[in-house]
Amino acid sequence: MMETRRHYPLLVVGAGHAGCEAACIAAKMGIEVGLVTMSFDSVAHMPCNPAIGGLAKGQLVREIDALGGIMGRMADRAGIQFKMLNRGRGPAVWSPRAQQDKVLYRAIMREHLARAERVSLIEALVVDFLVVHDRVRGVSLGDGRTIGADAVIVTPGTFLNGLMHVGDATYAGGRVGEGAARGISGCLADLGFRLVRLKTGTPPRVERDSIDFARMSPQRGDEPPRPFSHFTDLLEVDQILCHLTLTTAATHDLIRENLHRSPLYTGKIRGIGPRYCPSIEDKVVRFAEKPAHQIFLEPEGRETREYYVNGLSTSLPEEVQREVLKTIPGLEAVEMIRPGYAVEYDFVPPTQIKETLETRSVAGLYFAGQLNGTSGYEEAAAQGLLAGVNAALALTGREPLILGREEAYIGVLIDDLVTKGTEEPYRMFTSSAEYRLLLRQDNASERLARRAREVGTLNAEELRRLEEVSTRRWAAVDRMRSTRVETPPHRAGSLPHQVGSLPPRAGSLPRQAGSLLAHAVRDGDVSLEDLLGRDDLAEFGEEAIESAAIEIRYEGYIERQMREVERASRSERLEIPESLYTEPLRELSSEGREKIFRLKPRTLAQASRIPGVSPADISVLVVYAERERRRRGHAPAPA
Ligand SMILES: Cc1cc2nc3c(=O)[nH]c(=O)nc-3n(C[C@H](O)[C@H](O)[C@H](O)COP(=O)(O)OP(=O)(O)OC[C@H]3O[C@@H](n4cnc5c(N)ncnc54)[C@H](O)[C@@H]3O)c2cc1C
């Protein structure tokens, strides 16, 4: 950590999940970075769920890792339980998740930042941005200093006018125990950005020794645990148990009797909350017919006695929370260490940024993380990575990195944010990706190694490692395609854990001895256990065998999605020229015209994803875009 300089090529505001990724990746690309944050002690803090990954989030972490980001490596080092979710469904939705020791996670991230070349960690509050002629020039700090910069990435999370609620108590703050960063909202509004209120919440924390685990069902990690990072050799971890219990009718009755004291229901909280991470109040009201809701007891770390009550996010008064806990089996005698709370905060609707995460109105100013309306450590980290890469590319005069929806969940995330925007906390889901069978967690390295090489975010050794993963995977495919089946295996369905959940291909005949192993895999006639137990595949390792089996098992579906991508890429390639915005475009619908002029989509496909832009609007754009291409002497876009 060096002395604070007067000027940095790049400043990052906020050392949360987005800020840490942005700073580290830009520094890895050769840029000197100042990382300014309110407190060194809360670097990469997890204010809620002590876990990384989960449905679609796990895919994001694997992609961040394949592009040279750090979240996956840190999660492997601080992980205390590892699980592949959705194993019972098709591999397109298998998602890695790891419980985290959040104290250790913060410590290793801070150590990583301290050792990172070209990163200076600065403990200060940013209160304003210096902007001259619509270009950012630096920041002002709370202690009166200013620091100059050629580019600034803003990642303040939930700290913009953060307001916390527990029952009818309200206090300023972005997270419990940390102050609010009032200033930034005001100066972003002065710069012309539109800000909107959102809210999120967290459950109470309870004391480990007061939990009666015998009345709950233990939840174990996978054996052997599988790492997030492609660069983690071996995970040797003494995995910790989580536990599952359920709410009861008494829980729901007590909550209903006290709704009038929940700021969510008194109207005190104006911000819109995360639809898919509802408070327990919302669950009891919205799903009144459900007799019980799942509650997971998750350790906050190896050393701490604090347990996280996953599924009980609430802002009910403290004394009510204590009573609610005692209605849950296993928590009858529990001690609450700290209450759950809700936090309201400002965010900037992300249609105000470009695909590079640079703002549309101030050059050199980038937004990433919860500031753009997302909710989740992983969504924030993914944006921070892209913002850091694109700021570094812009500072060195290179073309930006824009990932397609068919390349990565990160591409889906950014395209959704800048094209459709969001008016409620955005969370990634596998259903958000129309090409999810191509965007699996097992092929992230293959999908993104080329991009990492292009922009220089992986060193030679890291690239070699990714190359090796890919080589092993395809060697396993070739082996399955060239190996004869000795004896007719069982019919599918009778075998546990067969690859994928699709039933055997209709009409597939019972396997004859001597047919190819790949055909048995394709038709679901062989289980993963069988494949993993074969000596002639052992050299490739479990992950490569599993990934190879998926490639073969879903070959037809993958080819079909590749054809869909090819068809869609034609309209993705049809760029909308800037000159189009000098035209009156009276043929467009008024809503279509307003949105297209405001969002300036880069391609026709992007325009077609903007809510309110009709197919008729698109055909008008095609005419103009084609005319412009001809005028420039380009061949017409391929049909
Ligand atoms: C109560 C609560 C519950 C949540 N529940 C979950 C959950 O269960 N799972 C999940 O995935 N996500 C959850 N989130 C959201 C998650 O924490 C965020 O999505 C994620 O941390 C966003 O990352 P970020 O980098 O954008 O911001 P953060 O991780 O919040 O980091 C922002 C950083 O910027 C610093 N900062 C802010 N303003 C300034 C300033 N002016 N000057 C200097 N430094 C500044 C802060 O100190 C902080 O270090 C929750 C958040 C809260 C607050």
C-alpha cells in the first residue's frame, strides 16, 4: 500500500465485491489504480448471506475466474462447505455454491489487495466527483483532499443515502455498523443522473450454542468438494454442516399479527425490494397457502459462534423477531445476537450507462455493482470486472470488451441492464439466459479463454492451465467416441445420477455389445458413476469426464442452440449507425422513438430487446441501417 498520490490513471470508489474486482483486473492489465474506500476493515464484506455462488450466480463466478477475476479464488480459500446445486436437473442449471467464512474472506481479500501490484488502497470517504466539460477529472474526499484521475469507477453498493429499518426504528447507514455515504447521491443527481430508491434486507443472527441442531436435518457438502476456480489445484477442506428447519403455523400467525409494525407494511419503506429474495413478511403474505417455509442455519464462519438464519430476512421489531425465532423447531431456546433489518438506498437505473459500464453522459465515469440496481455479490463482482477491463482498455486506446449473450452470463447481465434497465433489484437466473445450455458452469473456461487472451487478463501460465482443461475435456470426448461398449449396459432410468435428466432418447434400441460408448452416453444408457469408474477414462479426471459426457449427451440440443445463435447473430451484427439519430425517424412509434433515442442500442438485436420497441419499429430501423450500409458502400447484411 503506497502513499496516496495526487493523481491516478484510474480511481475506484468502494472496495466491495465490484470495486475489488475492478481494481485488481485493471492493475493486472498494467494500470496504476487508487482504490478508495470508507474502511479497510470492511473490504469485500458480505453483509448478508455467508455464501458465494448459487443458481446462475455460480456460473458468473466461474466466468469471472476464466476472465482473470479473483472472486472464485478467494471463495475457494475461505469456503467452508461446497455444493453443486440442481444436480437432479439438466446440467445447464447445475450451479456451484460455497458457504463462506466471511471474516476469512475479508482478510484474504485485503491481503490480496495489499500485495497487488499497482493497487493503492486509500481509506477515505468520497463526497464528490470532479467533472470538467462532461469528462471526469477526479474525486473530492471528506477530509477536503482531491485526487485526480483519468477514469473513475464508482461502486458504492447500498451506501447511497442508506437508511436502515428495524421495526419503527430508522437510522442512517449502508450496512449495520457502517455510516451512510450521503454525498454521492447528491452529486450524481447534480450531474444529471436519475436515481431511484431500492431496498434489501437481512435476517437476524443467532448464537450457535443456543441452537438445538438435533431438531433439524443436517445439510452436507459434496464429497469431494469441487473448487470454483480453474486455478485451484486441490480443495482440502474440513467441511462444516448447515442445518434445515421449517417455519410453523405459529410463526406465520405471529408475523401476521405484527405486520402493522413492519416498515415494509407501514409504508415507511418506499424502495422496491428484491422479488426473489423476499422478506419472511412477504412470504407469509404472498404465499399464504404454504404451510411452511424453509429456514437454513448457516455458520458465518469457522471461528465465530454467529449463525445466519437464511430465509428469515425481516425488519420486524427486535422483540417480535425474538418471539418469531422461538416458534421454529430447533430455535425454541435460541439467543438472537443481532436483529434482521431492511436497508433502503439509491441506485442509478442502468439505462444511463453503456455496455462498457461507462456512463452515457460523463466520459471516463463508470458505474458497477449494486449502484446499477443489481443485488448479489456475484452480479456486482462481474460488473466490477468488466468495468475494470473496459476502463483499462479505454485508458490504453484499445477496443472495449463487450460479451455477447451467447458467450457468457456476464454478457446477459450487462445487456439486460443497459438495454432493458431495471426498476427493482436485478438478480441473475438461469432462465435469464436464452442460451443457457451453452453457458454452463463446466465450459466457462473454454468460452472465455480467447477473450482473456485478447484483452490480457490472464498470464501465460493461467492461459496454459485453461488450455489444459479444454484439451482434457475434448480428449475425453474423443475417447468416448472411439471406445466400444463391452457388454450391453443397463437401460437408463435404473441407474442413479445418469448424466442429465433427459429420459433415454425415444426409440433408442437396447444397446448391443460392441457399439460405441458415446452412443450409450448420448442415449442416457450409462450413468456418470459408470463413466467415472472406467479405467480407460480415469486419466482425464472427474470434471473432464463429466463435461465430456454432457457435450455428448446434449450434442443435439447444443447444435440446435448454436444454430439459433447463428440466426440471431445476423441481427446482432447489423449495427445501427450513429448517423441514424440525426434522422427524424417519424415512422417509429412515439414510445419506440423515445427509447431508441435515449438508449442508443448498438445493434438491431439490442433494439429489439428494449421493452416498448415494436417489431414495426425494428423494420423501420432495418430500412435505415441497410440504406446507411449501402451509402457507405458496404455489402447488405447477410440475410
Ligand atoms: C442488508 C443487506 C442484505 C443483503 N443480502 C444479500 C444476500 O443475501 N446475498 C447477496 O448476494 N447480496 C446481498 N446483499 C447485496 C450485496 O451485499 C450487494 O449486492 C453487493 O455487496 C454489492 O457489491 P458492491 O461492490 O456493489 O457494493 P458493496 O459490496 O456494498 O461495497 C460498497 C463499498 O463501497 C464503500 N463505499 C460506499 N460509498 C463510499 C464512498 N462515498 N466513499 C468511499 N467508499 C464508499 C463501502 O464502504 C463498501 O466497502 C445485501 C446487502 C445488504 C446491505
